[in-house]
Amino acid sequence: MADHYDVLGVDRSATPEEIKKAYRRLARELHPDVNPSPEASERFKDVTHAYDVLSDPQQRERYDLGPQAGFGGGGGAAGFGDIFDAFFGGGGGGGQRQGPRSRRERGQDALLRLEVDLEEIVFGTQRDIEVDTAVLCETCSGSCCAPGTSPQTCDICHGSGQIQRQVRSLLGNVMTSSPCGTCRGYGTVIPNPCPTCQGQGRVRARRTIPIDIPAGVDTGLRLQLPGQGEVGQAGGPNGDLYLEVKVRHHETYSRNGDDLLATLEVQMSDAILGTETTLDGLDGAVEIELKPGTQSGDVLTVRDRGVTKLRGTGRGDLKIGVQVVTPTKLSHKERELIEKFAAGRREQAPELSQFQQGLFGKLRDRFLNF
């Protein structure tokens, strides 16, 4: 890169006023409104950049000193500095200094909550989800620069990304290193940022992501989609996307591990005589046979009609708890028939059961231990 003093046509000892006069003279000659040629436009950018650096006293001082800003000092003092650097990792004494950091950074991970129906997790399903996230800027493809331009080496740190200074201490002259304030440690500057992403290399956008929801997932489980998170700054690699699953409540069926649970209301006559019926399962019709004398709390098990196992093979079972419904309203004729039925059986008076728990507790225990 050309020397800023040469660009402005002044000596290194030029005063601030002389630098300003040189810039104004060149600006009147090269300004795009006066000279529309491409060569003049590029020179005008260089002249403006040189003036920005040399018109600022601090930046001019760092530019004059170069990347090893502040080197100097006597032999004895420098020796103390070398000893200090050897013990504490300073930037002087011929040691290696840290290079410029990359603009490219890994994108952040994202966490979304995904609600699914119980039917969807029996066999798994596919779904498209929309997320608002950071995507690669199509204008600059992550370079952060306007089309046709590229980053330029920083004039202050000369591409090192670091500024070194010599400071006095009780141990002598010590070299310190800090990120360059002009380029923020990148070693390059972007004179012409991309107008679409403002020099970030990425923009916010809505993106559609196809996902596979495996069978057997349950509430609280997190699915990881590598590389589906936000794109990093300057086109850095994508982070990951995590989906936290929540299974919606179902009005008929509930879940216990890989098993499905349901309660079947049975009329008293069907419980006494037995019957066959067809139920609507989550994955099709389910044939049920009630044996004569079925009791409330009995559990009917239909093998392999539960949830597909998340780990391993096969499916759980469908367990159906029976609840016998006692009629509350009887016609006169129905009451006579029931009374005759009761008189013929000569049943004992009601008494406490040896199971000191309610129907629902018994159902629960049978569901879990059947």
C-alpha cells in the first residue's frame, strides 16, 4: 500500500495545515463530481483515507511509528524488558506476537420449541418449520465488502492486528501489546462495506428447514440439527439448531413410556354378558373383546399397538382400563327387571373391599404393573 505522505504529496514533517491544504487541492481535482473517471475515483478514495489517518494526531503518531510502535530505549533497560517478557509472555524481546484475528466467526446456536401431536410420535413424521435467523449475504457472499472491492491492510498495524508499545516500569522498559483500535485486531479494514449487510457478511431472513421427527420422542427431549443455526459473521460456519419437543395433550390417549393408555366405558349389561367392539386407535381400528363378567379396573392389553421405541426396535402396548358404567336413570320396566335379577342372586350386603384404594388408584396400579 502506498505511503500516505506520498499519496498526499507532502513531507513526513508536514504540518497539519499543510496536510489539509494538500488534501483540499487533490480533492478539487479528483472528486467524482469533477472527474468521473474510474482512475480518479480510486485515487480520491486513497487520498481521503490518507487524510483521515494523517489528520488525526493519534493515528498519525501510530502510523509514523509503524507496527512496532514505541520501540527504543537503552541497552540496559531493554534487557530488563526481555527478562520480563520471558517470564510474563510480553510482546518484545524477539518473541512471537499474536497474529490478526479472523473476521469469520461461528454462528450462534438456536433453540426452538416444537409442539407435536401424540399421533405424530407413534411412527415419527416429517415437518417443515420456518425460523427467523441469520443467513449468508447474497450480495457479498460473506466477504463484507461491496461488490468489486476487497479488504485493505490496516495502515496502523500493517496487518498484524496488534499495536505494541514500550512503557516504563520498575523492571525497566516493558513491551505491551493490544489489539489495534483502527482495525479492531483484524489486520484489515473495509473501506467499502457491503450495502446490503452493512459489512457483516450476513442478513436476517426467514428460512424453511425440513426436519425428521423420530418415532418415540417425548416431552422435554431435545433434537440437534447440526449446522442449521445462524450463519456466522463474515460467512463463518453455521451454529446448530436445537428443537425442544413438547407432545400435546390428547383427549383419549395418554402415554406411559412406550405404552399407550386409555379408559373404556362399558355398559353394565356388556360387562355382565361380554361383547366385542371396535375402537379408533391412533394408527387405525383396534378390535376389543370383553369377556363375560368384566370388572371395573380390569386392563385389556393389545400387544404392539403402542409407541414405536425411540431406542431399539418394536413398539409398546396399548393398555385399556375398563370402567363399568352404572345407569342412573331407569324406566319402570328396567327397574322391575333389575329387582328380579337382584332377588334371584340373593347377594350379600355392600361391604368394604380389602383393597383400600379407589377405582382410579387400582386402574393406575394395574396400568403400571400389568
